[in-house]
Amino acid sequence: MDLVWELLIILLKIVVVVLLFAFPIGSLMTLLGDRKQSSLIQNRIGPNRARLPGINHPLVGIPHFLADGLKMIFKEDIIPRQANRFWHTLAPAISLFPAIALWAVIPFSDHYCTGTATMVDYRDVCVDGAFYNLFSISNLEAGLLYVFAISAVSVYGAAIAGWASNSKFSLLGGLRSSAQMISYEVTMGLSLAGILIIYGTLNLNEMVVVQGQLLWDWLPMWGIVVQPLAFFLFLAAMMAETKRAPFDVPEGESEIVAGYFTEFSSMKFAVIQLSEYVATVFVGSLVSTVFLGGWQVPWLYGDGFYFGNTDEPSIPLPYWLVIVLRVGSFSIKTLFILWLQFMLRWTLPRFRYDQIMTLGWKILLPLSLANLVITAFVVLVLL
Amino acid sequence: MIDYVAILMLGLVGVAMCATVVALSVLFGPRNPSRWKGTAYESGSEPFGDARIRLDVKYYMIAISFIMFDVEAVFLLPWAVVAKDYGAYGFVVAMVFVTILVVGLVYEWQKGGLEWD
């Protein structure tokens, strides 16, 4: 295919993934998850005043998200006098950049097959055609390493925001968040080592393809089935990485006001908030990609459902319906992990800072090392 | 190659998006600075001293431990990807490596390097 065409397709994919998936879900979650779900749990009504023009219905508070964005634009952007103006202005961009860049490697469905898709050995094969990467922005071979690298960059956003404001609350928030994020990054990397041993690839789409394999001809080999401990370790580490409750001491309201974004106002504040929510949605999509089978629907392959060890599909389906089912399956899993994160916020009390450090270094790190050793040993014995 | 171009394009879209929204607020937002608006927030009282104070050594300890164990992870991940091909030999080598690091972790733990209080 010629280059201009390919670049156009990439641009289209970026628009669809970022503007139609990550951002709307991220910002809707601000509302539905953080405000409406919170209000339901606390037995109050929550946002219900804003209306869309012409519709006299609160629409579960969705217009509030538009109203908030609009309001932020018309607010004064205050930079404290002692602050470092350059870094204070750049900090929101530095926190939003990794949250967006991470989406590059998430596969929303299998590569598109230009010929006829069918199944051999529990994975799609393409007859009379080739696979073409249409459902992830970039089919990077080192996909998971890219995720680690970029999520490490997100430490800078909070640290710089805290330092540049030159306020004591901001500095404390920035310090806390950087210390917490680097502590949990170790667990994040090591807990996935077991997954890498089993799947033997760093490419996220290939990883999802391997999860379509069946154990004993009926159980899909999803990450949560073969690595249940790693699932919990990774989810905890990722929640600490995105500073979600119960790990939200960097912005603990009762102690240090708003933490590292105390001195931010107007659209800069909105950008920092938005980057946190987009990162939260990303956690949902990464956990479902690695541990919940990503776009896999159990027993569904290129041309339909296969029940039992058969060569012909038990329920044949057209290829477009398979793709729709797969994208839908991925979205539902992502939303499920999101819902779980918001429920955990109101279920668990906030940890103390020393408890967070103890959990990270003395519990999760040894557990992820043990998980790695045991996985390597079991794989060695079974081979 | 096209995969890296895609990442570059996504990055540019991200930067452009930040620039647009912040520029919007600069364009449309009001601008009346005052003496008290420009002070750092310190619960309503007048801020005293500079915020860039000396920090607790605990944060440096965490940073050093992080370097150690994250480098460990960097060395372990490539082995993990090809662990099946390397079989018993790779397993033994990796376990020697992990053992050395576990000894390091235990030592740091015993010395109190992981204590927050």
C-alpha cells in the first residue's frame, strides 16, 4: 500500500482511539464514576442541574461534563509569583503526553484479514490474503516494553508540577507521588515477567492471540487463569501508578489540599485531571489486554464459535460480526476494570503513606519475585 | 518503521491537544493579577519562607532502591520472553541472578532501608 494511504489510516486510527474512545470514556468516567457513582454510594443525588439545550432532562449528569470543560476555559489562569513560569506551564502537557502516548499499542481487535479468516490450532489464520494492522495504532514488537517506558515518564508530570509551583503543599504532593510511583513501578515490571514467560512475546496483539489457546480443550488461556496472583499484583501496582484511591495520598485532600496540583487553575488544572482519568481508562484496557483476554471472546475465532475440538465452526458467523463482537468484548472488559477501580475507591479507606511503602516494597515486590520464580519453574517442568 | 511513525504522530496529536486547550483558556480567560492572588496557598495564612526546603533522606533511599530493582526487572524481562527456548540452562542462570538480588533485598530490609518511619 502506498505511504500516504498508510499515514491517513494511522491518522484515522489515532482520531478514533484518542478522540472517540480514550477521551470520552475518560471524561465521562469523571462524571459517572467519580461523581454519579460516588453520590449513589453515599446516598445523595449527585450532579443533576446542567441541561443540554432543548432537552429538559438531566441525562444522568452527562451535560455537567460539557459545562465543566466550558467553564474551565473561561477561568483565570493563575501562576503564583514565586513559581517557575516555564515549568508551571509545561507540567500539564508533560502529564497528559504519556497518558495519550500509551494508547499506541493497545489492540482493539485482531489484525484485519484481507482474505478469508478461519481457525487452525485455536488461532486465526488468513487464507488467500494477509493480516493488516487496522485495530491498533502501532503494532510494535516491543509493545509491553513501550508501555513500561512511557508509564515511567508519567512520574515527571507530577514531580515537575509539584516542584514548579513553589508551594509547600505542591512540593509534598509531587514528592509523595514520585516516590510512590517509582516504588510500584518495580512490581509492575516484575509481576508481568511471569506472563512473558508463558506467552513468550512482548507484542500486545500477539499476546492476546495466544490467550485464545484452550487448556484441556475448553478453558481459554487468559492471563487471569494462568497467572492469578500476577493479576492482583499488577492491578494494585497500576492503581498506585495512576494514584487512584486507596493510593491517593499524593492528592490527599485532608492532609495536603490537592497535592501537586494545588496551584493550578483554569484549563491547566483540567488537563492534569483529564490525564489522570485517561490514565485510569488505560489501566482498564491494559489489564484487560494482558489478563482478561483483550479482544478475545471465549471460543470465538475468525469464522465463528468453536465448541469442543471441532474443525468446522459450531456457530458460523460473518467476519464483520466477529470484529464487532471482539471490539465490544474489549470495551466491556475495559469498563469492568474501570468500574472495579471506582468501587474500590469507596470500599477501601485511604492507606497511610508508610503503609503504601510497606505494601509496595515488603509485600508486593517479594510476592512478584516469588511469582516469577515459581512460574519459571513450573514452565520448565511442564515443557 | 511505519509503527514508529504512528507513535510519533500520536505524540504530536497529544502535544497539539495540550497546546490547544491551554491556549483556549489563555485567550478567553480573564486576567486580573493581584498581590494576594499571586501568593502560594498556605491554608489562608501568609506564606512564610521558600517552599524549596531540604528534603528527607527517605525519598533518596526509595529512589536508590528503585534504580536497583528496576534495573533488575530490565535484565529479567528479555530472559522471560525467551525463557521457554533456553530451558534448564537459562532457568539456572536467571535464578542465580534473582538469588543475588534477593540477598540484596534481604540485606536492605535488615538494615532498615525499607522502613518509612
